[in-house]
Amino acid sequence: MGVTLSVIKADVGGFVGHTESHPDVLAKAGECLEKAKKEGLLIDYHVTKCGDDLQLIMTHQLGVDSEKIHKQAWDTFVWCTEVARKLKLHGAGQDLLADSFSGNVKGMGPGVAEMEFEERTAETVIILMADKTSAGAWNMPLYKIFADPFNTVGLVIAPNMHAGFAFEVHDVKEHKKIIFNAPEEIYDMLVLIGAPSHYMVKAVYHRESGEIAAVSSTQQLSFLAGRYVGKDDPVCIVRSQGQFPAVGEILEPFTAPFLVEGWMRGSHQGPLMPVAVKDSTPCRFDGPPRVVALGFQLSSGKLVGPGDMFSDKAFDRAREQANHMADIMRRHGPFEPHRLPLEGMEYTTLPEVMKHVKGRFTDL
Ligand code: 13P
Ligand code: 13P
Ligand code: MG
Ligand code: MG
């Protein structure tokens, strides 16, 4: 059967500060989506959080970019913001940039990853969600999952993966897209996706079947708002098993923590730490950035699960390593490369401060 999996997320208020989500906010979201399920709009849903970001995982049959589904998500965020306001949570309604809903939540603040597909006999999906980082953070893991045989041995030894995958890359500054075929075009592709704030992997497709394999959220909060309001804290859906990478091949890139943009005030580089949902509590210097992975089996659109994938002990060392990397980065205080270079600080609070000193420069 044809099913659409929509993951729509927003920061509607943090508890405490930007470190966590309040249980009352999650409960309100559950209430809203339960009603939508009873009314027949949703087949199923799962509400969760990554740090201070509220995650709505929904299945339905209305396709991607459905106005009804997007309105349901928007209204849920608005109701949850009410709860956040009552509790005086930090930054209540932070990511809701518009006053009212107008057709599609894209461009209004929330992050969106959606895909429509024919459900397979066994439909395994992994949903990656991050806090304290930018859209584009999925570039490296998606590359490893779908193009690097040292990560994904299926590319070498599984006949149904051997033809490789096609990457849809978005130039988010010029609003253009390009498709790269892996493996033969990986060098060209890496020139671009190695600059994840400019070029983002939006989707990945199986080359033989043309089936969608992965989709990520590429919404950039600062770009939409024209100023710093918080980080994008992106999400990504990856289909697994059969002609797609195995669960373990999808999770493997996170065993070697890499540096991403975000962390304190969205202005730093820091390691992305894989954690269980309950441990997505970025407290040290508002970080380090976190990633959680929830796994589901879909059964006629029902979300069977979740499995909290990074709760596995095998990720303990990655967490240790991320903490060690965090120590090294923190040593630099307000210096680069911990603090972002000036171009990256354009959408932070720094430009305001720069105004004060500008007039005091004299010629050399
Ligand atoms: P499938 O069962 O999806 O082919 O997965 C291959 C595998 O053995 C995973 O490790
Ligand atoms: P969030 O984007 O998660 O709200 O974090 C904002 C921030 O400034 C943390 O220091
Ligand atoms: Mg926040
Ligand atoms: Mg956040």
C-alpha cells in the first residue's frame, strides 16, 4: 500500500533553557495527534523530542506537501506553544516565524522531511533527529551510508545495492538542485557537499528502482527569519534493509563523531554525539550537539516501534570520543575554529556588536 511518512519538527520552547523539552508540551502534542488519528487524517503517529525540539512523526496517505498534514502540524505547534507560554518555557514559539498558517509549513520555521512510497513486505525506517546543529549536518553521514563501501559493505557484496545510489543535492543559496550518481561522480559531489552550509543532500534514490531511500530537512531558520533565532536542528528519514542499507550501515557513521556547526548560540563547531532520546539533553555549553535515531517497522502505515537505536552500548565509545573532542574544542573559547568564521557568524548576534566598533577604525 502507498504510505507517506512525514517528520515535521519545531522548537516551541525549551526546558530548562535550550536543553530539553517539557513533558507537558509532549503530552499536548500527543493529544493533538491522537485526535487527528481518531478523525482519520493520520494512520499513526509518534511524538518525541531531541533536546528542545518537538518531533512529530506521522503516517498518512495524503502524499508529501499535503496542506492538511502541514496544517495539523502547525496547529499542533501552536497549541504546544500555548502550553510553553503558560509554563514560561524558554523561547516559547521560537521556531514559529509566521503569525498564521498559509498552505505549507516550509518557509514558516519548522523543519520537514517527508517521503511517499509503496510499503514493502518489511518496511524498516530509521529517523535521525539532531539538536544544536544546522541543516547540512546529514551530508557526511548520508555520503558514508550510500556511497562509502568502507561504511556500507552492502554496496560491494549485496547484488541489489551494487548499482549505487543517486544523490539530489540542493544549492540552498542559489535555490538550485543537481543529481549526482554514486559511485562514478563522487569526486564532483564531494567538492560541493563538503561545504554543508551551502550544498545539502536533500534526498537519495536507489539507482535501479528509482525508489526514494532517504530525505532530509533543509530548512534554514536564520535564512527564513533574516536573523538568528535558533539552529535548524534538522531531521532525516532513511529506509533500510533489502535494497537499502542495513540498519547497522545507517548507524555506523555516528560511531566516529565529526564536527558540525551549532552548539552554544549556534555559533560554534562541535562534535555530533549519538545518544538515546532520554540523553538528548545538551547541557554542556548548550551541547555538545546531539543526534538520536528512532527505528520503526511500518505495518500498513502503523508505526511499529520505536527502537531507540543509539541506546545501544556499542555507541558508548563514540559518546566518550565526542566528549573528548568537546574538551579540545572548548579549549579555544571564543577563537576559531571553535567559534565559527565571520561568514558563519552573519546570522548570529555578532553583527549587532560589530556595529559598536565599526566607527572606531582608523586608516593604517
Ligand atoms: P537484508 O535482510 O535486508 O537483506 O539485510 C542484510 C543483512 O544481513 C543485514 O546485516
Ligand atoms: P536551539 O536552536 O536548540 O534552540 O539552541 C539555541 C541556542 O542558542 C543554544 O545556545
Ligand atoms: Mg531552543
Ligand atoms: Mg533545538
